[in-house]
Amino acid sequence: MIKPLKIIAALLCLLSFVSCETKQPDINWNFSKSEITGTASSNTEKISVDVYLDVTTSMKGFVSASPTAFSKLLDDIEATCQNIWKNTDIQFFKFGRSVKNITRSEFVMGKTSVDIYSDPTLSTQTNFDEAVKNTNPKRVSILITDLFYNNNDVNLVVNAVKTQCFQKSVEAGIIGLESNFNGIVADVQPPVTVKGTRPVYMIVFGDKQNIKLFIQTFRNKPYIKPSQILLVTNKPTESYEVTVTKNPKSKGFNVQSLKKEWKDYGNIANFTMAKDASEASFNLAVTLSTNPYVFPFTEKNIKPVVFMKTTGLKDSIPADDKLSFQNVRMEGNTYKADIKLTNTGDAGNYSYLVYLAFDNTVTPVMPKWIKETNAEVFAQGQNENKTLNLEKLLTDISVNHITYGQPKLAKFYINVRKK
């Protein structure tokens, strides 16, 4: 006769064996948000800075014996760099048809003397490709230019920025200001004589952290309008919070507690799912704190990109067909959506990584200040204080950046244990 205690012990062993056989390890990813937000630290000890002054004919009119916004800009660049980065190595260049080294004194004289703008080998054409070919995420390049281009030249500039900057993970900040102008804009025919003010721009190439440091310091100058700044960055988000909640109508789908070591990430949701279930639904809310200088966006600019891992699968696979986003909307700075999960697989562990990324098929809308400064027609007495094709230039640059930089606004994870 088998004793009851032996029967119980045998059953416990059997249960333990079955449990050990069916239990599967958790699936891990790089849960850190730093992939989205970047790191807060930046090397402020020493950095190489290249400053380029556009010396084409349309820039000559900014020269003035009296103090202007343009002259103050040239005065302040060196001091600003030295305040941000200790032991800054600054080199100066002039650019037009080609790029040439100049001395610091020649650069400074560019505010009061027309000599630097009178080089016939440079003044008649802007070779933007040459001006940006040495950009690098580990250095800072600053271009001072009027960004005045006809349609054909816009395409050349965009291509130069794409190949020389974005394909090398170089980011950009554009600061716009106005300064006194008395001269000729010969980039259009017939040439236009302007006496008044014209926009001039400072473009800062490098990585996001160094560009932010420069912008934060420079925007306090009295001649700078803080609203007239555009940041083109791979990491537009400064911080974000994610909430994923079960839809009450979803049956056989329940919340599961997080592992202790996962709780601090704030972007992981755990659920269990009945093995005979094939669908589940939940609600998403992602509150975004983005850099104030990225272009204004709506839910139309955002697309979810989904990847999936299962136990035993080393690499993730695309899984856009597994999560369906519905009723998508932006409420203030919060992205919301109803999500339907489709999982017809067997019992096991499934994990979904979701990126909220900018969609390069949707044309971004430029900030108000760019639209107000833009001119599609520039002629004598018409839009003399505006910039030809500015909106097209910066829109096309932004579209190309989204394509090559693939900026993402947030990422989160949904773990499902199907049993």
C-alpha cells in the first residue's frame, strides 16, 4: 500500500518537473531611455570649432562702420565658444565658390571692411558642399550666411547637407536674426538693391549636446530672437513617460507585475494572455517633453515601428502587423492611441519593442518664424527683407534628416506571457 505522504511527494515532484519543463526565460532588451534622449553629459574641456563666413556678394551689404546685429554676431562667436568649451581650438574660414583659411583678424574685419567680400574667385557662387565637408559630430562647425538660394541651388545645398552631415550623424541648429543691410543682392535677376534690414543666419553643425550648449548661451544675446531657432536633431525628445493600460473589454488578457529590476525604466508593460486567445487590446499614453526648437509636429508626423522577440529567438524581427494603432491623436504633448495586439502563436513569452518615430513620408510644417521670413518671389520693392526659398530649403533639409537620421520620439516595451 502506497502511503499518502509518498503520493503527495510524487505529485509535487511531477508538478515541479512540468513547471521546469514549461518555464521560459524572460526576454531582455536594452530598456534604457538614453537611446531616445541621449546622455546629458558633454565634453566641455576642449573641442575644435570651425567658423565659416559666407563672402558671396549678397553678404557684402551687412558691412557697416556702425555697430549692427551682424557685427555683434561676429564679435560674440569666439567669446561664446571660449565660455562653453575650455581651451577651444578655433579656426576661421571664408567660403563662396571654394573655402579658404583666414586669420582671426581677417574674420573680425568682415564686419567693417568689404575687402573680404571682394575676392572674385569666391564671391560669385556658394559651394555649400565644400563648406560643410569637414563637419563631424565630435567638432563644432559654425556657418554665417544669408541662406539665399534659387530653386536649383536649394537642391544642391540640401544634397550637400545630406551627404556631408546627416549621413555622418551630424546634427544642426539654425539661428535666424536680422541686421542692417545696404548693398546688392545679385542672386536674382535683375539684381536687387536693398537698404534696410535683411535676415542672416548662423548654422551650427555638430552633435545635439554641443549645439544645445551653444544655443543656450547665444540665445540670450539682445540681438537674437529666441523664437527664431530650429534644431535638426536625431534625438528631439528630452524626456518622456509611458502608460500602457489594459482595455477592460479585453478578455483573457491581464496585467502582470514587473520584475523589480525593470520598474525604474518606466517604459515596460507586462501582461499575461490565455493560450487560446488571439487578440487583446490596451490603451497607450506617451507624454513627450521635446526640445522647444524642433519643428512643431502632430500625430500625423509620427509612425509606430514595431519589433518582436520570442524565447529562443536571438534577434528581433519586424512586427508592425502584430500591433494595430487606432484612434491616434495628440492631446497637448501626449500621444494617445488604442492598440490591438494580434498573437496567434503557441504558449510562450513574447516581447514587443515599439518606437514612435518621425515619418519621412509626411512633410513637416516649419515654425511660424520661418514661414514669415520666407519669400517665394524676391524682387525690387518686393520681399526685400525676406529670404528666398527659406521654407523650401529648411523643409527639404528636415525631410532628408528624418530619412537618414531616423529620429525617434519614444520607445516602450510590451511583454506578453501566453499560457
